[in-house]
Amino acid sequence: MVAFPAPPPVRIGDVEIAPTLYNLYVDESREHIATLQATLGIEAVPGNDTIRAAHTTASISAATGIMPVATLARALEDALGRLALIGAVATEAQRFVFARCAGALEGMLGAVAERRMPGEEADLTAELNAMTPAIERSVEASAEPVVEAPVEASEQAAVPEVAVTAGDRRATRIEDEIDEQILPLFLEEAVDLMRDIGETLRQWRAAPTSPEIARSLQRALHTLKGSARMAGAMGCGELLHSMEDRIDQAVRMNSVQPATIDGLETSYDRAAMLIEHLRNPDAPAPEREEPAPSIADVSVSVEKVVAETPVAGHEEPAAAEAPTRAAGAPAPYVPAPQVHLRVRADLVDQLVNEAGEVAIARGRIEGELLALKTSMLDLTENIIRLRKQLREVEIQAESQMMSQQALASERAQEFDPLEFDRFTRFQEVTRMMAESVNDVATVQQNLMRNLDQANAAIAAQARLSRELSQRLMGVRMVPFESLAERLHRVVRQAAKDTGKRANLDIRHGQTELDRSVLDKMAGPLEHMLRNSIAHGLEDPATRTAAGKDAIGQITLSLAQEGNEIVVSISDDGAGLNFPRIRSRAVERGLLAADDEPDEAALSQLILHSGFSTAEEVTTLAGRGVGMDVVRNETASLGGRIEVSSTTGKGATFRVYLPLTLAVTQAVLVTVGSRHYAIPSSMIEQATEQRPEAAEKIRKAGSTEWLGNRYPYHYLGELLGHADVTPPQERRHWILLVKGGTERVALEIDSLSGTREVVVKSVGPQLARVAGLAGATVLGNGEVALIINPIALAARFVERHAAPAHDLAVVESDGAIPAETPAAPTPPTSTVAAAVMVVDDSLTVRKISGRLLARHGYHVLTAKDGVDALEQLATVLPDVMLLDIEMPRMDGFDLARNIRGDSRLKHIPLIMITSRTADKHRQMAAEIGVDHYLGKPYDEDDLLACIRDCLERGH
């Protein structure tokens, strides 16, 4: 084998960099410097993205040894960080320096791209380092109650416009000037920001004295306000600005009352409606909001306005400052979005279908290969048999020749020598045939080897096809929490309309659903929440008299059970009014006057069309067009609803929705001559029963396994096949099936095994059929329906009389074990220590990962704290390397989470950061960090720290 030499390193001055890392550094630095050029010089207050871009540029430059870039970027980061920390606004001169710095960084990166070490920017670095004291002095000056310096003419002209009451200012209508190019970006950003604002408001209500929550809320409002103004949504920006002012007043006066948060939530709901109107112009625009009363005096004096002018004046849109920008500064631009790609939903559906067709074609190939393998095995048996028969012919030929030779020796004069030639020729032919059989056997072995390789290739292709289908389906999946703020708004509005108080708790909101399913279920879920408030929760006085909290609790939780998503809505109200339900059912003819149904049957009556127990018609209840619509929408998606209630304690609605899958594992079963597929996740046990045991289960109507009762059903009967009955065989297949809380013992004719199937839609008409989850195409081209036996059994029970409750429950004949045997303990083995590198810089992750891999460590990487915590749910590294400044969750918060978790607190932590001040080291030590290294770190020191952590046996 020819060994190719490794490519030579890239030399930048005295620094040598591996080619791959050099390319990564240049690409990543170019992206961050582009961010700096797009924002520096126009941002009044540096944003998080700007500071992070400067920080990452400095870190990766120091890690790769490009110190001139690292020095300038670090000075820029310090100046920007100081501005953001104390909430100061950059002056025109400061922004000009920042713009120069961005241009200098671009030039320095150009030198690196040309493989030259850039020169130091000492003067510019000195200006940035001297800027921090000036920033602090400017903030102290702006904090004085009266501005002594003369006011510019432009500022004097602005004073009369502001020196009015807050109510007059907010009541002034501001016309929107929508920028159609920026609006989609704003709407996309608003989805996450509005969700964060709503969640933070709820946190502030629970902890009104927390200054951290208030600051977080102000930051989110400030970011969204700036984006709204950039997009030209001036009305929305005005509303968000007023919310920001009210929070600031409440915090400064230390007066955060429930009414304050109520007013903010009302403004938040209106902001959500404004944004929805921008997204969908056909949606009704909200009415103008009346100004909320200020906590302080509503009149604003001219002196106070003048004093605040330096800060307030910088909150104008950046476009107003463009004419005064220095001529030498680089022209700002808005970078094109590189992270997100908008794709039409129908195109995604088409790609999913085509991926499914690929899987179906692969299934046919697998079937052909299986048939070919079967034929090859038959050929092997035939070759063995032919070889045996040829050997018998050879033996017979040898015996005859020996016999003839003995006879010839006795009658040598009478024997014709030509007869010996015939026998010799016959022996040659048999030997030639044996050689031919050996040749055929050799070809057969080669074919079997090629067949095995083809099967291995098909298995690899199956894995790739499965991953492709799953990822394509993942494009359509959205977290349920994207609907959370809408549901919270519904609960708040319904509580106001009814004069009640309610709190909505959404659990496991990160569960993902298909976007089309979530869109269809949004309306039904809103109706069930309104029902919980209108029908379920009592008024505060009644709840207090009953010993309950005055605030009603509604819990919406999500869980995945097998191939279903279960959405559960429960409240702690009075529960269903069963006497009222029964009387209304008798009035409408749904029940006879002498019928005495149980509570479960009465619960199902509320799902009938036009059924309502409300005493009067209101905007929330009384029309009887609610729950039947919920049931129909759920049924159209192939789902079902279960209702349970306890008088005086509340009611629970459980909605079962099929999990949207492109590819799934299913068990193929046969009834009569037809094949059906059952999701394998629903099957707890598959057993073969003797005829007498199967007959015993049929007569009893149920069986029991591990303490659970399974009602018996024959699949042919559930499917309505009147001409099909259970076969009279020596063995009978019975499947124990579970879906949610329901169980069924299902008898089938035969079992064909488990295989991977592609789930195809059956259309809107068949989707309403209970128990039909989809269809698939088998390898031979046959279409098999994917069924849900639980839903089929429920429909069958509704249409027929339920089996008597006093039927005996029998135990099966032993094919079903009494308990599941414990899995054998796998043998222990020596593996390389795992080290997780947590850093938001791809370059740092690559450099550290290669170093650790060279020394025999197993490397895991995470891009920030949140990503690391998600990975720690499934893997436990031996050591973790942490950066401090990262998006979403920084290194300190990650370390606190790890030390606070009993499962993770033993993991050694090594912090590697450019923050080398004593206060950062002290904070890390207090949290419990084992080692603290600065960037750029010494490789030997890092390896020594890792060895120390491993040897101490954390």
C-alpha cells in the first residue's frame, strides 16, 4: 500500500497551523468579523451577538497563535462589554472607533488569508483600552438630575414634543412604515422572543422581588422593540417601549404589585395580536390600548426630560443617525441569513413521500435477495445430492470394472480388449462430471459471497434511508411549547370573562408534534381550556369555602406512549355534573328515563353533537357545538378522546393522537388471506397457545399477564370479516397489545415477523375510520393496512354488548411468563476515558478534540451549556472541559447545574477560558471547578490536569 505524506502545515509568521484548522479559523473569523461590521457603528447599545462575535474572534485567534488579531479583538470585547454591563449608550465618537476596529480586523484577516502575520494595531488598541474610564464617567454624568451643559438646538427642539404626559404620548397614533424585506426576519425572531417574554412574566409573578427576572424581561422587550422598529412596526415598538418603561418604574420604586403584572400581561396579549396581524393582515387588528397608569406621577417635567435626553435620544432608529456617520467608516450592511432555510410544506411532503418510495423499492430488492438466497441454498443442497449420486456411480463403475477384470483373467482368450476401453471411458466421464460439479459448487460459493455483500450493502442503505426519512419528518416537527403563549392567553381571557382566577401549567412542552397536527388541534385545545374554566373551575368564593386555593389550577401535559402522543388536560374544579348530564341526555332522547348508566358512560355523552349542560348561553359555553367538534377533529387525525372525572376534585380529558412517522417497526399478521401491520411498540407479548388453552381464553373472554387483565378479541371479528373464524390449528397466536391505559388479547391466524415499514397516508376519508393508522406497501407490492387494535376493540365494544363482568379470568398455559427474566449483565471491558469539550467555537473544539484524540481519549463535543446538558442525559463523560462565555448557557451556569445534580456532581470540571482574573477563578472555585486554565493553554498542563482528575477517581 502506498503511504501518502501528510500535507505541510500552514506557516503564518512563526506560527505553524494544520491546514484543516487554518481553513476553519479563516472561515469562522470571517463570519464573526462580518457580524461586527454589520452592527458596529450603528448599534447604540451593543447586542449579545456583537459581544459574542468579538469574544469568539479573540479566543480562536489566541488559540491558533494569531496574537495581533486576538489583542485587538479582546480590547474591543472589553469596551463593548463595559457598555452593555452598565447599560450605557455609545456616543458617535465611540461608535466611529468601533467601526474603525471592525475595518482593521477585516484587514488583518485578509493578511492571514494571504498567509502573512498581520501587524499590531497599537494605536487603535490603546484607544479602546482608554475608552472604559470615559464610558463610566459619561454614565455618571448622565445620572445627574439636571444637565448643566448647554443643550444643542436639535435637542431643544425635541424637548417640547416629549414634555407631555405619558398618557398623551402613548395615545398618539404612530403609523407603521413596514420594510417588507426585514419584516419576515422580525416575525421569525418574534416567535422565540414572545415566548420568552411570556414565560418571564409568569416567573416574575411568582417572584416579584427578583431583580434578575426584571432585567431579563427588560432585555427581551428591548431586543424585540428594536427589531420591531427596524422592521417599521412602529406601533408595536411603541407598545413594547411602554411595557419597558412600566417595568423600570416598578423596579425603581420597589412596587411590583399583582396589578402591575396584570397590566403587563394585557399589553403582552395586545402585542401578540399586533404581531399576528403583521403576520396575517386578514386577522383583525387589536383596538388601541388605553395607557396604563404610571406608578409614579404621570406628568413629566421639562427638566427631567432634558436630563434624560442623552439616553433617550439614542433609542431612535439607527437610520436617523446615518447622515452623521463618518465618511471613513465602512458602510453597514445586513448579512443574509445563513442558518435558516424556508422550504414549502408541500415540498417537504413530496420529499418524505419520495424517501418512502425509496424504502419501498429497497423492500422489494430485499425480497428478491431473500428469494435468491433461498434458491442458492436449494442449489447447495442439489449440489450435495448430485455429488453423492456421482460418487455412487463411480463406486458402481469401479465395482463392475473389478468384476470384469477378474472374469477376464479366467477367460483371457474369450474377452474382447475393446470392452476394457469402454469401462475406462465410462470412468473418465464420471470423473469429469465430478469435476464439473466441483466447478458449479465453486461458482455457487462465489455467488453466496456476493449475495452476503449485497445484503450488507442493502442493510447500510436501509439505515441511511431510515435516517433520511426521520430527518425529513423532523423538518415538519415543532415543539408543543410554540403554542404555549396562545393557550396562556386563552386562559387569561376566559378567566377575565367569567370573573374567575386560573393558572395554566404546561408540562413537557418540549415534546414535538407534526406542525399540521398541532395547527389542527390548536382550536380543540383552546375549547377544552375554556370548558375547564367555564364548566369546571368554581368562582373564588366557592373554592375558598370548599377549602381550595382561590386560584384554579389547570394542567396540560404531554407524553409519548408507544406510537401515540397523549395530551392530557386536567383541572382541580368541581368535576363533571353527572346528574345534570343525565337529565340533559334524557331530555334529548339519548337515554331512557329508567336507564342507569355508570359515570364512564355518562362522561362519553358530552361528546355528542349539540350536547351542553350550561344553564345559559354565553360567549364561552351553552351552544353545544364544542366537544363534538373536538371529537371530530381528533378522529380526523386518527385519534381518540377519553374522559374521566371525580366529583369535587376535577376532570381530566386525555386526547390520543397518532405519532407522525415516516418509517416504523411493525409486526405483520395474517387474517384469512389478508395481511395487516401492527406497530411493534404496542405489542407487549406474542404467544403460541395450544388449542385447549386458546379455547379456554375465548370462553372466559379475557386473560391475565403480570397482574393485568387483557379482554379477548379475534382480529377478523374486529375488522368485520364475517367469513373468517379462528383457524383450528395445532397452535394459536395470541398477541397482548397495550395502548395508553387500555389492553387487548388479540388472536390472529398467523404471524410473519417484524419488519420495517413505510407509513403512507390513507387520505382524509379513511383517516376518520377508527383503528386505521395508515398503510404500507410490502416487498411483493401488496398493500397492507396499519391498524390500532385498541381503537378497533373500543369501537367493537361500543357497537356490541360488553362481555359480562363475572366471567372468570384465566391464566394462559405458560407460554406467557409470570415475570420478565432479568437481562444478563454485560461483561466489563476497558475503554478509553471520555472527555467532553464544551465551547461555542468550532475551532477550539477541533483543536482540543484532536489533541485529546492523539492521546487516546474518547472525545465528545457540545456547542454550549444547553447542548451539554442534553447530551449528559444519555452519556456520562469522565472529565469535562468548559468555556465560560457561551450562548444559551454559560460555563458557570453549566457547572452549577452539574454540581447540583446527584447523578452528575462527581464529574471533574476543568475550565478553560480567556477570563483569567482572580474574581473569575474565585467564582469557579466556589462552584466546585477542579482546575482553571487560561487561553491559550499549554497542552502539557491540560493533559496533566486530566490525568490528575482521572487518578483521583472522581
